[in-house]
Amino acid sequence: MTLLEQQRDRARLAVGEELKSFLYHPSPEVLFALLENPAVDDALLGLLLSRKDLPAEIIENIATRKNFLKTYAVKRSLVFHPSAPRLVAIRLLRDLYLMDLVQFSLSPSASTELKRHAEEYIIARLPQLPLGQRITLARRGPARVAGALIATGHAQVLEIALDNPRLTEAQVLKVLWHDKLPQIVVLTVANHRKWSQHYNVRLALVRNSSTPLAIVLSYLPQLTVVDLRELAAPGIVPENLRKYLQAEVNRRMQASKLEAAAEPQSLRGELLSQPKNQDRSEEE
């Protein structure tokens, strides 16, 4: 019998300090045998899962054993382990507590796909959450969760979510893309000290049917002619707004023509004045 075979057999039966020593064994074969040991409890399993170098096949094996998955701490350790297989993490994510889902979604080591799953589980729970937890998520949650909270139009979380440092312009634009948006959302965004200054946000507010006309008209002079023409195309904005857009385009075109007409006269005046100035300089 080889040394590895002897260690494998001992791992199945060891107790106490000898058992603990097997938790750090480099061989997957010995670790598989260790999982068969009835003395392996939740505490020892937690120590095993704290190993960052734990092979993925060991994690997958633990995730198939119902007796191990009875404990929440084991499920959490499996999901958070950097070597956790994708399907194992997806299956166990839904069992995590809310704030553990938030922590996972903000983890720099988690994959983009798994973070997205975590965010979706959080968003699905939003309607059932008490106000205090929604405020916490609005303040510290990931960008997609903050965006979902903004879209609800709840006055007590709206301003907090807009101040979330993780909130991105993309998420704000995604919210403003919804047509039937509570008007409190567009009003709060339009008056927000940060987001109201973003050109794309102003453009999205102009497009949104819930934005008051006074706010829309105040933004028109700041939009490019290209965007104004696009918005004035049939079917983009309500008909009563199209006339204002077309009027702004016409105003810009007239202003451009006046500037173009004035430019040659100004240039000719400068050319005529140059010889006089030069003669005067020579006389002096």
C-alpha cells in the first residue's frame, strides 16, 4: 500500500487534531476520502472551504451532499469560494440572505454573470422588503438595484438612490427610457445636482412623456441640431412637442444663416482697415 493510499484510508477515520491536519492535504483523493469521514462537522467543513486553493471538484462534491447543505454557512462559503463551479454558485445564490447577496454582487472577484444573477435575486425581493432595507439598498447597493429603486418612484428612497456612488449614467438612462414613469422620478432627476447636468440625461428627459413641458423647453437650446431633428421625426415625441422642436431647429438655422452672412462683411472690414493702419504706422 502506497503512502497516499494509507493517508486516504486514515482520512476516512481520523478524529481530533489528526483529522484537522487532513483539511490542508494537497491531494484531492485524500480530500474526497475526508468528506466520507462522519466526524467532519460544519466547523471543520468551514475550515476546509476557507482554503483558497481548494480544487473545484471538491467544492462540487460538497455541493451535492444534502447533509452538508443543511447549514447556511456552508452554502454561503460555497458561493463565495473563488473556485466555485458556475452551476453550483447559480444554484445556491438564491438561498443567500439579502445582505450576503449584496456583498456578493459587489465582490470584485465574482464573475459578471454571477453578479448579475445576484442583482436579479435582490431586485425580485424589493417589493417585499421593509422601507429600512430599501433605504439601505438605495444608499449602498449595486447600480442595477439603485436603478430599480429609482423606477419605483418611492419618495423616501428616490433621492438616496440617485446619490448612490455606484449609480451609473446607463442605469439612469434605462430608468428614463420607461414611458409610464411616475412624474416624481423625472422631476427629481431633472432637479438633481449631478444627473441634471448630464447631456444624455437631459436628452432622455426630453424624450420621456412624463417630463413637464417647461423642463423640456428649458433643455431645447442646449441640444444639438442633430438630436433636435431626430427627436422631431414622427413618432418619437408627442405631436404637441414636435412643433417646439421644429421651431428650435428653424431658429438655429436662421441664426446660422445670419452668422454666415455677417462673417464676410466682418472679414472685408478687417482687410480694408489693415492698409490704413499699416500706412499710419509707416508715417509714424
